[in-house]
Amino acid sequence: MQSPGSLQIGLIGLGTVGSQVADRLLNHRDSLRRRSGMDLQLARVLVRSRYTSRAFAVPPDLMTTDPEAILGDPSIQVVVELAGGEEPARSYLEKALRAHKHVVTANKLVMAKHGPALLELAGEMNVDLYFEAAVGGGIPLISTFKVDLLANEIERIAAVINGTTNFVLGRMAAEGLDLAAAVAEAQALGYAEADPSDDIGGFDAAYKLAIMASIGFGARVHPDSVYTEGIGGVEAVDFRYARELGYEIKLLAYAARAGSRIEARVHPVLVPHGHPLAAVEGNHNAVYIEGDLVGQVLLQGQGAGGRPTASSVVGDLLDLASSIRRQVQTRVAFTFDPDIEVVPMSEVIARAYFRSTVADRPGVLAAIFQVFGEEGVSISSAIQKEAFDADGSAEFVVTTHPAPDAALQKTRERIAGLDSVRRVSAFLRVL
Amino acid sequence: MQSPGSLQIGLIGLGTVGSQVADRLLNHRDSLRRRSGMDLQLARVLVRSRYTSRAFAVPPDLMTTDPEAILGDPSIQVVVELAGGEEPARSYLEKALRAHKHVVTANKLVMAKHGPALLELAGEMNVDLYFEAAVGGGIPLISTFKVDLLANEIERIAAVINGTTNFVLGRMAAEGLDLAAAVAEAQALGYAEADPSDDIGGFDAAYKLAIMASIGFGARVHPDSVYTEGIGGVEAVDFRYARELGYEIKLLAYAARAGSRIEARVHPVLVPHGHPLAAVEGNHNAVYIEGDLVGQVLLQGQGAGGRPTASSVVGDLLDLASSIRRQVQTRVAFTFDPDIEVVPMSEVIARAYFRSTVADRPGVLAAIFQVFGEEGVSISSAIQKEAFDADGSAEFVVTTHPAPDAALQKTRERIAGLDSVRRVSAFLRVL
């Protein structure tokens, strides 16, 4: 039975987040009604199997294994998609929008790859598409861009937006663990998946950055155009050198206005002590935004996990319910300028940190400095420690002033090729 | 001339914030139209005198000194009030709402004292009342409560929300300045008013807390019911002891759910190192929120100044314009439960920091400890430094475990009355 003051909800997916959303909808119904002026009714839940044991017991008559029981039912007004993955989730969302259903999703993969197209489709169909939970549960980000910062030209977004890598880097920094040991610890605590490659490789952060940059700069930023480098190249010793130089190492998602183009990249960065992002610890997330009027804003939260993500999903549902109750006649249509290009990484101006293992003999440093000079890369600081290996090799660390990334890469290659250089053991950027 | 796609704006006040708002409206018209779908037209500006010299030149034909030219003009759809002060601002807002005009205001005094009544009036008149800029320009706070955190039961709000006192405390901590010298420095830099008593006395923070607590807890929290204590009782030496114990000293605006009542208080607090609010520096503002689903969220920004505040005002205007363009038929009606009481300070359970100047002779500490014991206040840590005065007095610092504030106050009085105690030089709470 659909009463005029009710919102009929079809939920896709009943995992960690889905269970929390279902729990809130079924067990906090009165307080949700008070806040939105509407009755949020969980009408149907699509699951893969009815017989999986779950943390939260949904009444069996609400469950279905047939997508059509949600997508093809005209009484369902909003589809909440928490299944994740690209397909069939994307097709479900498109089908829901075309059937004039509103959509709330936490799917970063789909929103990163297909967000602009789906948002434009929602505009055509005059329905709402909400996706606060896709970027970082618990951080009020999309609504901040949509409302609070709308008077601004956004200049820069820098974010610690992947809790797994931030936890892993933190353990490497604090305990000197190697990457594998830190990842194993994260897995044991439930902070990393069995296959952590999406997090460790930077892809999760790149999806979230593509969404943030698209909204923040009104551009179509596909994750394929985000330069993405994971934390595989960071070693425990790099945290020691970084601290000596006044930095922490973070996996940063970074986007900035660069003339008529934008930069969008994900890679490990040496962040100076005193910068608010240097202090983001454990599996927390933080997004730092610079706007021309507002100056600097920092938004920080837990970023992941069932409850913070459910908070964003149910927040979106309440906003949708309130907008339906207010009889909104036409919907926000997002626009994305297809002509805004992403600067290729080779053209980005960046600072770099090199750690090389060199033969401990005269003339080595002169040869290295000559390469920097010839590539037009000037040096900001250098550390050479005493020889520490039986084979007489030593570590030599350099940070540079800003230079085109292509020149930094060329320098790296040429130094690695020098006779007296055993290897370039680390190559990271510096904020 | 009013075209269907335009929003006619009457601006009251052309000071620091008003000039920035007028500048943005007049000089960024195209980008604002692109973002809201409407033409934001600055139709009239109420000033006290046409002949004041101003940072930003508004066309003279837009200026008026007659409030009726805005409030009595049916073509004006929205009144932006940036005059400040309680009256006539409150009357202007009431009159505007009764004339079915939307309102955007940055007036914390009026919103703190009359916010619930004005918001309910706006609901009756079916117009919008926006006040993001009243709490802390640049921090996306009201919309965070209205949308992003709406699925949560808010448990706690703790905020460094007055830039002047945070700057002053920071200078006292870093340089050992006394309060007067630090205030003079803040005045010289434009961070404090000629009469800084609203900031130093904690009243500005109490207004902002009253607004935040009203929205966050759905209660009618009048600033008179917020226990308010300024930073006058903090001395430079307290920062040294606090750091030794692992704390910074901040003026905190604090509200929390306490059973069916709420706590709402403003006073200096020892905040432990590692808490995100301990690291808020200079004239920055930060608001820390705990919700039952989302966990912990931190929002940080510049908090004051013409540009960040204008960012919030114009953000509100864009949201209003977009809502008009979307033909919203009925408006959000805020509700405030008049039955939610504020816990009297005497009943609040708090921890305290005492610094006493005591005679350096046997039996003094025993007498002090006896008082603590008799009042049921247990001690968490104690520091006694060697005698440092010619008169043989010494400083004795104690922090306590949680106890009712009445017991802490009683303890303070009794200790101050002991023969061997010269004075209780500082009495602060501990987070």
C-alpha cells in the first residue's frame, strides 16, 4: 500500500552498507518521518541469494532475487544501489532512471566512469541521482560542492581518500613495517580486502577523484585520464628520510585548475608537516579544498565502513524525500563541459624526491648532479648517509624544485643508468 | 525590470562582507547565472550614509538610506541582511518574512536569540530563511546538519568557533604573552575589534553554539541558557603546565545529548594533544561532530573575514535561486522541541584543572587533598614546582577525574579559603 506521504524504496544489495541502511529504515522509521515529512518504506530488497546468513535480518517477504521485482515495479519510486561493481549495477541504474525512478548510489566505480552520463540522463528524466556515499561515506562532500562552495571558483582539491592505504602507510611509518606486513595487518583488522590491489594500486582513490573533480570543476573527468600510481614503490626507509626533511608520505588524490585545463592525479606525495593532510591518521579520510572566496576548507571523517556510508545514503534519501514533499517541479540538471582537458602527467609541474643507492666512491655525486643540471631540474635538498653496506654502497636522497614531470622522469632514467648508481630505489612527488 | 528568470535582491549593509557580496553579484554575474539557472540581480542596497568611502564601489543609483525602499518594494524577492546587531536587524527580517520575501542573513546575534521564531515564521509564510554565514563563514555547517547528517542522532558538537580568541590563545601559548598583549596584537592585525569583549568574553561563541545546538538537536537553545565563560582567567603559565600534561588550551563551544536534556556551554578547555581540535591554529575555525551512524566528522575553515563569509552568503543565494527555478512549492519548515532543556552547569559532569599558589610549608598539600576528598573529587594528576617566589610560595597544579561541576566549584572555593593557599590562580575544565 502506497500512501501519498510515503516513499517506496527498492534496495539493491544487502552487504555491510545495505544491512545498515535497512536497519535504519526499518528501526528508526518514526524519527526519519519526523525529519523528512515522509514515510520511508523499504518495499523490496534485491539479494543474490535468500539463504545467505546476514548480520541484519530483513523480513523474508521483502527479499527478491529478481531485479525486475524492483526495476519493473512502477510503485517503487527510488532505487538504492549498494551492490557495487560496474555491471550489472550500471545497467540497473540506467534502467531505473529511464523508468523515472530516483536513484541513490554508493557505487564509486560506476559514478567515476559513467557519472556525467547518468547525471545528464537523470536531468532529462527529471529525477534525482544522489551519490554522496560514492566518494567517502561520512564526509559531506557532494552537498558541499553543490551548495556551500557554489559561489567559488574551485582552485584545488587534495584528498587523503583511501583509508586502506592511509592505514598501511601509517603502520610503515610508525613501525618500519614493509608493505606486505602492513597490508597483512590491515587485512587482519578488516581494513583491507583479501585482494587489496584496487586500494594499494591507487585505483579506488582515482575513482573518487574522478567524481570529485567532475563535480568540483564541472568537467568530464574519466578515471582513465587520472594519472594513477599506487604505494607499491614506497619503502619503510623513505618515511625516515621524509621526516628528516619535514614531511609525511601520503597517497594523495589531487586535482587543480591549470589555466583552461585541469590536473587530476593520484600518487604518493611527501606532504609537509603543518599541512592539514599530513596529520590525517589511520583509516580516516580528509578532503582539502581551496576556493577563491572561501579560502581553505578541510572536511574530515571516517570515510569508509558500513555505518558512515549508510549515514550518507540515508541522508541522501531524506533529502530526496523532503524534496518530493516540497513538490519540487523540476530537478537540478548537472552540466559538464566536455572541452575541459586533463593535463598529461608529463606536462605537470611537480617537485620530486629521489632515493638512489650509489657506489661509495669519488665522483659519484658530481655525475648525478650533472644529470640534474642537464635536465634543467634544480635541487632543493640532498642527504647522503655514510656507507652502510658491506659492498660499499650508500644511500643518496635528493628533493628537487618544481620541474615538468617529463624532465623528472628523464632524470630518473638517466641516473638509474649511471655506472656508479646501483638503482633509483624510490621516486616520489613532493607537495 | 524583473524578468521571469531573475532573482531581485535587496542588500542591507555594505561593510566588509556586504562589499564582497556586492562585488561577486555585480562582477561574476555570468558564472552565477550558469550555476543557478537564474539571473541574480542586485536591485537595491541599504546603507547608513551614501557618502561613506567604501572598498567597493556600488553604482550610486542602487543605494538607498530608506529601509522601506527594500522592505516595502514588492519586486524585491530576497533580503540579504549583513548589517549585524540585534535591532533594527531583527525587525527588518521579520518584516521581510511577513512580506513573503526570502531572507539570507549572516547575523549570529539575531539567529541565536530569535532563530527558532524566525525559522518558524518563514515556514508559515512559505519562504526560505538561510543563515549559513551566521555560524562560521566558509564552514559548510548548516547544510551539513540539514542534509548530510540528517540520518544521524547527533551525540556531540565541539567547536573552536571564535577566530579572535583562538588567535589570542595561540599567541599566549607560543610567545608567553599575557592576555592584554596578545589582544593588542590581534587588534593590530585586524583579528580583533576595538572593543573585543564579545569575543574575549565568549559571547560570540555562545551565539554560534546556540544556533548550532538548536539545529543539531532540534531544540530551542537560547544563548542565555548557554553557560558562558571567556578566556579572561587563562594566564600564559597555564599553557606551560597544560603542555606538560599533554594538552592545549582552547575556548570551546560544546553541546552534547545528555539523556532527554542537552548540555550547551562555552568556556576554556584543556584539549588533549591528538584530538583534532587541539591542532586548530591561528584564526581558523573547526567544528567536530559525533553522530551515531557517521561517527566523527571534522569541518575546518577560515571561519571569519569578508571573503569566506561572502562565500557562504552567495552560496545560500545560489541555493535559493536554484530552488525557485525548480519551482519548489512548499518550503522546509524547521521544528524545535520547546521541551528539551539545557542541563544547568552545576549538574554538568566535567574534569577540571586547578592552579593554586600555596605557601611552601609542610601540610599544605595534605590540607588541599583533604578538601578534594571531602567533596568527592578524585585527582588525576598533580604537579608541584619548586618554590619560585621570594615570599616562599609555590605553584601547585591538579587535574581531576570527572565530577559534577558544583562539586568542582565548591572544591575551588574551599581551597581558596585555606590558610596556606594564597589563591586559586586558574580554574579550567578538561576535555
